Amino acid sequence: MMSRRLALAAVPVLWVAVLASAAGVVYVRHEARSLFIELESLAAERDRLNIEWGQLQLEQSAWSNHGFVERVANDKLRLVLPQPAEVRIVTP
């Protein structure tokens, strides 16, 4: 008789434990999904920044290209190459 009372008293405790466990599983799965979404958005941002970095490296290499420098000097600064007869070499 005593063990039956103990078993009946344990049922509500087990019921509360099962409900708490279920609520814990729901909460943990929600957090995991939220963190996964955040991870994916950070990965997308990383990829976008890597693309931008590559484009900046290409732009920087273009700025140091001789033809580009000469074109900018001609178009924007109105500089021209001197004729060979106009070149003077100065030595100390």
C-alpha cells in the first residue's frame, strides 16, 4: 500500500518533469535555429566583404598600371610626353 501511494505521488512530479523537459527542448531548438540564421547572415556578409576586397585589390592594381597613369595624366592634368629633342639630361 505504501509503494502505491509513493507511485501515485510520483506521477505529478514526473508529469511536471516531462513538461519542463519538453519546454526546454522547444527553447533550445528555437535558440539553435536563431543562432544558425545569424551564422548564415554573417557568412553572407563575409562573402560580400571578400568580393568587395577583391574588387578593391583589382582597382588598386589598375591605379598602378602605367597606361592608366598616363591616360589620367593626359585627360585630367593635360600633361604630355616631351619630344626626344626637348629632353635634357642633367648630371651633377
